[in-house]
Amino acid sequence: MADPKQQILDQLRQQAALQNARALVEKLNEHCFERCVPKPGTSLSSSETTCYQNCMEKYMAAWNTVSKQYLGQIQKGVGGGSAGAFGGM
Amino acid sequence: MDNALGSLSPESLQSLEKLSPREKQELGQMAMQEVQKVQIQQTIHSLTDMCFKKCITSRISSGKLDRSEEPCMQNCVDRYMDANMTVIRHLEQLRQGS
């Protein structure tokens, strides 16, 4: 049987990854629905769908930019937050 | 992360009890690191939320960040950190003044 410690850590990590993905989808939907579907009709129009696709990609690009920038900052030690510097995120 | 322990399988919880005190301590430290990572990710989510609202204001016509949006997002993160530092410094001053 695998190392019980490792097993527990794996479960925690998995849980965190799931939570992370869920948070991204939730935020993305919140912004893109607001931006792309101002007046909901009887179905999603093709322009709304296109907008949604662009918006999703844009939001994820924004998320990546923020990640890089924020991790860069905390690794430099700026911000004085509780977070130490660790990579592999 | 509040429900993290609740999400462990019963087998894992059982094996948790069998760990030696040293192993428990090691596990605790590693779990704390995971918690820190989650906190960082949460900050990234809320920063993306805030900065997207501020920086992506024109019509969404492409999936990429354009030439003005990308630097705006970067500045938004940097200025938020500055602002955060200002608050911390100010509180520090208040604490020393009293």
C-alpha cells in the first residue's frame, strides 16, 4: 500500500485543484454572462456564443497574466503577505 | 479549504491515526503549504475578478488580451500590491504611535 501521508496529501491537492477549477468557471461565467448576454432571449444567439467563446479565452488569459504577475511579485517579497516564495504553481 | 478534512476518504482518516507523531508533524507542515497555495490561488481569483472589470471595458471581439489590456492587468496587480503595502505601513504607524 502507498505511503498514507502521501495519499492524504494527494487527496488534499486534488480537492484544491477541483476547487480552483470551480472558482475559475464560476467567475468566468459571471463576467461573460454579464458582458455577452445583456438581454437574455429565448436562446443563445450565434453572436452571443461567439462573444462567450472570446470572453472565456480572454478571462483565462487574464487569469494567467495575473498569476504570473502576482507570483512574480510575491517571489520578490513585495506585498509583505504571509505567503512565502514557492514555485510549481 | 474548510472542508478539506471532511473530504478525506475514511481509509485515509484511519491511516491518519496510525501515523507516528513525527509523521503527523511532517504531514501537518506539508498540509499547511497546501493551504498557503490555496490562499494564493484565491488571491489570484479575486485579483483577476477585480482587474478584469477595470481593464476589459471595450467590446469583447477577440480571445486574446489586446495591447492595452495586458499591461493594464499587470499594472492592476502591481498597484493592488502597492495599495496593500500602504495599508500595512499605515497600520504599523498607528500601532507604534499608540
